[in-house]
Amino acid sequence: MKKRRTQAKYLLLASFLLFAVVLGALIFRKYHTASGPLEPSPTTAQQGTTVVTLFFGSPDGKGLVREGREVEIEEGLEESIETVMDELVSGPIGSSAPTIPANTRVLGVKVIGNVAHIDFGSELKEGTPPGSAAETAAVYSIVDTVTTNFPQIKSVQILIEGAPAETLQGHLDLKEPLPPDFTLEGKKAEQAETPAPSQK
């Protein structure tokens, strides 16, 4: 009888330890995803959980930074792009700055050739702060996020309520599809490395 009780105690302890290890691994995985090295993005839309790359504003407001996010990808390409856009709208997890108004609706996505036509609600235009920096961050966080996660997409056409957007705040021409611009990353580091001109 005593032997059975001892075995039961060991079994209960082993079960508890296994549960603790699994729970700890899940928590670590969640937060490691946002700050750890980014996994390569899928070249085709495959259903299931995967890590995508989202572009948000840098904490100093001088460019864009990348954040890894684990999401549930849909089977179709257009549905997958819409899912990733919803994640971008939801904002960053860490210290990065959001680039898209939090109430922005993603109305739909249509892929024609290698161009993704993404239709947003009027909140995108109305909620983007004035100024070229905010507009540039909003636009290229969208374009860079889509083209990075879906390499078959070479450019993005931004629409507002079903019609091509001419601009958001008057600084960027959005009438034509835009290719990605990765020069917006690491601007602060580049400026720090550039020596100041000598004064004579």
C-alpha cells in the first residue's frame, strides 16, 4: 500500500513538472517571436501558423523597424495578405510605434499579376497624422510588409473605399502601385556613422 502511494506521488510530481515545462515553453515562444531573429517568410501562402515580418515605426520616429509576429495564415494568397494587414493595423507588441490608425478597416485584397490591390477604409486617410514622415511610415509599412512576406508580390496599390488613393496627406503620390523601400530601415545608425563636415 505504501509503495503504491509513493508511486502515485512520483507520477503526480512528474505530471506537474511536464505541465510546467510545456507552459513555460509556450510563454517563451510567444515573446521570443516578437524580439528574436526573424524566420524566412513563406514564398507561397500556406495554411497554418507561421512567423511573419511586420514593419512599424522606429522608437525614435526616424524610420521603420521589423517585428516578428506569429499568425494563423489562411489558405488563399489574398486572404493571407488580409490577415497580415490586420496584424499590422493591430500595432506593435514592443517599443516600436504604430504606423496605421488602430481603427483602420481592411476591406479586401485583390491580387492582379504581381500587384496586390489593398482596399482600406477611410480611417487610414483620416487618421494618418499630417506630415511627410507619418505618411511615408504608414505607406511603406504596408508596402514593405506585404512584399517581404509574399515575395511574389512586387508592388502594392493602396485603395481607399474601393478607389485608388491619390495620396494620404499630400506628400506621396499613390496613384500607381508602389514597390518596397527598405532604405527607411536603420536611418539613425546611418546618420550616426556619417561624419559631420569639417568647418574651416
